Amino acid sequence: MLLAQISDTHFRSRGQKLYGFIDVNAANADVVSQLNALRERPDAVVVSGDIVNCGRPEEYQMARQILGSLNYPLYLIPGNHDEALRDYCGVVFGDVEVVDEIVHQTADGRRFLLIHGDQFDQVTRHHRWVAVLGDKAYETLVRINVWLSWGRRKLGISGYWSLAGYAKRKVKTALNFIFDFEESAIHHARERGLDGVICGHIHWAQIRDIGGLTYVNCGDWVDSCTAIVEHFDGRLELVVWGSTPPAPEPDAARPPALAES
């Protein structure tokens, strides 16, 4: 089964913007349009967690409206922002199935755990008040980044630069949190005999080898606007929204991938 995976969509209620200025609903609608326009069509789409932002009924309604326009079966993996959905894991609503995780086999035979990732975040699980403070700090950095982006455009500096991403790279505490998260995710995959994990949650997109296993984070659609692409030979590539898309591989066979909840 060939899958397309997006994560951390953070849908808001109609007319509302994330942090008051990020139109995530419009961005997510654009992603859905691009998925529907793919020449090499996936067999299903996976949204791996934090589908909505605050868990309000109006946000779920917006997610249902936009994701409902997908021309594919849909798997929903709940995250910490939509924990209520975990009560429905295993339930099928037409072409939509809510699952706790998916084990996906790539074209080269590797088996990856597809999951949101909050299970590996000790702060979210055991220190909620620290997580709330972290969310507020992240929101402040994103707000400042809007003005920095405006200034960069005025100065003729091309390309997107993320202040939040810069802070994560430079602040030792943030780096230690990211490394601990990655190590925990890989430890879980190794215990289950898998070749790696593909997750979201921490809004930090990357692909790297950790002890012979592959850690993949597809990022988010709030700040980094990134995704993971599987090529027809099984290679995984990190792509950034607005950059040059991966070259098509029309002569390659579709990967014999397996998804199981």
C-alpha cells in the first residue's frame, strides 16, 4: 500500500487563525488539493496526530470538511491535541478509520512505525504545566518570526527562516529535549523489531540514523511546513513546502508496502 502522510495540521474553527495570524485551515486545504492532484496516487492518506488545535467541536467540523474532500481513504492517528479521538481507535466511519498507529513497509522492505509521538515526550506526559509554558514560548517565537519574515522580504532576502527552528538548534535545553525524544522513539521501534519510526509532535523535521535504525520526523504545517516523501525505491526524502518538488519516477513500479493498524 502506498501512503501519503501529513502531521500536526492543527485545524482551527472557521474564521479563526492559529496564534491569531496563521491561516492553517487555508494551508491544509491547499495540501489536500495538492494530494488530490498527484499523478502517482497514493492508496490512502495518513494524518498522524494533532489534527485539531484545541479539541473543540468546531475544529473537528472544519477538519471533517477539508479532509473530507480527499479522494482517498483516510487514516487518523490521534495526538495530544486530539486525545478524545483515542476513544475511537479501531472505529471506521466510511472511508475514515481511526487508528493508534500504523506499521508501514517501504518499497525496499523496511518496516516503520507511523505514530504521532507524544508517547515519547516525557514533558507532555508527566509535566503538563511545563508543556503549556513551552507552547506559549513557541507561540511568541512564531509571532516574532512574522515580523522578521516581513523585514527579510523588504531587504530582498529570499527563502524562509524560522526563529523557532533557530532557537531549537541553539538552546541546549531544547536540543537535549529533541535528542531524548528521538532516542525514546528509536528505542521503542527497536524493541518491536522495526527498522525505524516516522512521527511528528515536536515540530522538528529531519531524517537521521540512530544506532542503525532510521528516525524520521515529518515536521508540521504551522512553522516548518515540511513533509516526508517515499521514492519508489524506498528512499525517504524531506521536502519543504514551496521548494522544488522531488523528480517524478514514472517508470518505477509501485512499492509493495504493507500497512496494518
